[in-house]
Amino acid sequence: MNLLRALATVSGMTLVSRILGFIRDLVIARVFGAGFATDAFFVAFKIPNLLRRLFAEGAFSQAFVPIFAEYKSRRGELETRLLVDHVAATLALALFVVAMIGVLVAPLIIYVSAPGFAAVPGKFELTVSLLRVTFPYILFISLVALAGGILNTYSRFSVPAITPVLLNLSFIGFALWGAPYFDPPVKALAWAVFAGGVAQLLFQAPFLLRLRLMPRFRLDLKDEGVWRVMRQMGPAVFGVSIGQVSLLINVIFASFLVTGSVSWLYYADRLMEFPAGMLGAALGTILLPSLSRYHAARSPREYSELLDWGLRLTLLLAAPAAAALALLAVPLVTTLFHYGAFAAADVLATRRAVVAYSVGLIGLIMVKVLAPGFYARQDIRTPVRMALATLAVTQAMNFVFIWPLQYAGLALAIGLGACFNAALLLGGLRRRGIYVPQPGWPVFVFKLAIAIYAMVAVLWLAAGSDASWLVMGAGRRAVHLAGVVVLGAATYFAALWLLGFRMADFSRRA
């Protein structure tokens, strides 16, 4: 399997999903703006989304994929099928209980996660009603993550990568055509979450059937594999929750700030997630099963070389993305969101958060590459300890930055905290001899810096003033932004080519 081709496939599918995600956010911004109703919905969606990352894509994948890869490599087909059945049954039962509890105690959850809403008449009650609709999403999306882990281990990367498109389509459909049938209209977005979760689960079922790995409900809590996954999930849940708790604390801080702060952070986060998803999530997706296979095959040299490949690709693509995100913050926000109720003041407010997030973009992506270096070895406790230190540092920075920078300070703390976490992970891999850097890093970094400098100069000249973007028509903004992005990318990759970089240098098979 060509990993560069697999990365291109996953990134391409993720690009489609991200584009639809931006269309989704454009539609939401145009229909609902940024204020009372969107603050309530984004909090109600953030909580099940947090649990999705906690139980599904985060902790569960980290615990399940390495063990499933081991079963696939070293055990027979029958034992592998039984593992899938038993894990799926246990996961479904546990999360059904979690979903029911979440619906029942929704007021308490909102009071803890966004206490500032209680001071605004009607905002607290609206958020509670939205949460009761969105909370069952955690059950559906966790089973989707199980299916995705199986498919990724069998190198069917494209199916899990394209699956999130269905959630975005659900959002767009409900926002455009469903809102008039709900009172208040923002409830349409909550039901879009519920319907999107069901659609994603149904979409992946045929692909599991082809692999003859469609889970059957066979509960066996005595199964050795189930207990191994559960033992790994304990520290994995704790580790992933540390990062998510940091994001939740940000929401708590933002709920006390000026109205719109939660929404501005949300829209900025959506922009930051575009490169983070296309590169960080895509690399993490293909690295974890590949590293797990190398670990099962006891191939430490290939293990280290694969990590080195992932880190070089991260810097090659994430560093220019971070620079461009900061420089083109206003062009991006105006082109994507400056319509209808999303005013010029919202554009400028969102820009501050975008610039703050861009500072830590490389760290956010590097964590996605470095953490699998531990997870694939079924070592989850080490990253957990590092995540605890990161949480403490991030919250200390929150208290320092929130006073002068307000909500932008919260975004800056998250990014710098991710850089701190990446440094800890890299140091841990180096000290244990798991990762040994390949020759040529100083020259590699120096050439990247030259190419990025050339790109930044071209982008600065081509973009023009921020004020001009606020008065452009929608069509002109889109064409101008596309031209600027293409010109910047062409400059960057042309500079790399002149400096001796070739695509073949980054091709790798696993």
C-alpha cells in the first residue's frame, strides 16, 4: 500500500467533507447569524461532539485499532469476528445508557458547561431543549467510529473519510428547508444532528458486510479482547478527556464574555479544522493501523522511519497553512460567512480568533502524528501524563490571556498548549528510542523557511487590504480568494521544486 496515495485519498475525501462543512456553516451563518440562538445550538452540539471525540474517534479508536490489528495479523478470522461482535455489543449497550442519562440530566449538563447562559432569559432553557435532541448522536457516531476503525485496518480509508459528508448534508437540508417548520427555527439544526448520525451509521453497513465483519449483538463481557480494549479505554478516555475538558473550559469562559464570543470561536475553529482535518486527522488515520502492524511485526526501524515521514509531511504542509491562515483571515471569513445576519463586526471579531488559532496549528497537527507513536504500541498512559501537564499549562495561559485578549486569548491558549503537548510527545518518543530522526532535518527546515517566506510575500501583495474585502460582492470575493490561494500555493510549491524537493522523495509503502 502506498501511504502517500492513501494520504491523498483520505485528504481528498476530507476536503470534500470540509468544503461541505463550510457550505454548512455559510448556510447557518446566513440563516441564523451569530447570537442568542447560535450560541445555544453550538453549546448543545459541542457536548455530544465532545463525547464523540472522547468515546468514539478518540479513546475508542486508540484502544480498539491496535488490538484489532493484532487479532487480524496474529489470530484467525473466527477470533477476529468474535472480537468485533463482542466489542460492538458492549459499546452499543454502554452508550445507550449514556445517551439516556444525558437526555434526563440535560439541565444539569448545561448549567455546568455554560453557566453564564442562566443569566440570559430563555437562553438556558433553549440550550437544554436542543441538547435533548442532539445527545443521542453519541450512540450513532460511536458505532460509526467502530465501523471506521475496522475499515481503516483493512485499508478501506476512503469510506470512513467520506462518511462525515452526510452530517453536513443533513445540516444544509434542515437549515434551508426545515427551519420554518420548527419553533424556534434553530431546533432544525438539532434534528439535523440526530438524522446525520443515523445516516452515517447506515452508510457504512454495506462495506462491513462485504468484509463479512458486520457486527452482531453478542454480548460477552468475559471475552479477553473486550477486556483488553476496556483496559486500554480507561486511560484513553482520561487522556482524550483532558484535551476536551480544556475546550469545554473555554466555552465556560466564553459564556461570561460578550454575546457572540462562543459563535466567533466556533467559526474560527471551523477554519482551523480545515487544515487540521485534511492533514492531521488524515495522517493519524493512516498512521495508527500502519504503525500497529509494524509493532505487531516487531519492526522498530520501519516504525521510526514511518514517524519521521509523518513529521516531515506535517511541516511541509502545516507550516505554510498556518502562515496563510493568519494572513488571509479576513478574506477567508468574509468569503465564507459574511452574508445575511453575519455582520462586518462579526468578521473582524472572528478574525482575531483565527489569527490566535493559527499560532498553534502546527502543534495541533503534530499531536495527531506523534500520539499514534504511543497508541500503536498500546501505551496510552504516557500520552495521558503528558496531556495532564498540557491541561495545567493551557489553563494557566487562559487566565493570563483572557484579560487582554478576551475570547481570542482562549484560542491562543489552546494552540500554544497543543505545541507544548507536541514537544512533550516528541521528547518522549526520542528518549525511549522509539523515534530516531532521519538525516537531513536542518537542511529540510531551512528550505521550508525560504519557500514559506516567498509564499507569504506573494499572499500579502495579492490579498490587498482587509477593508476592501468587507465591501466586495460575494462573487468577486470568491473569485479573488481562489486566485490568491492558487497563486500562494503555486509560489510555495514552485519554490520547493527549485530548492530540490520532489514528490518521489515523500512516497512511502507500508
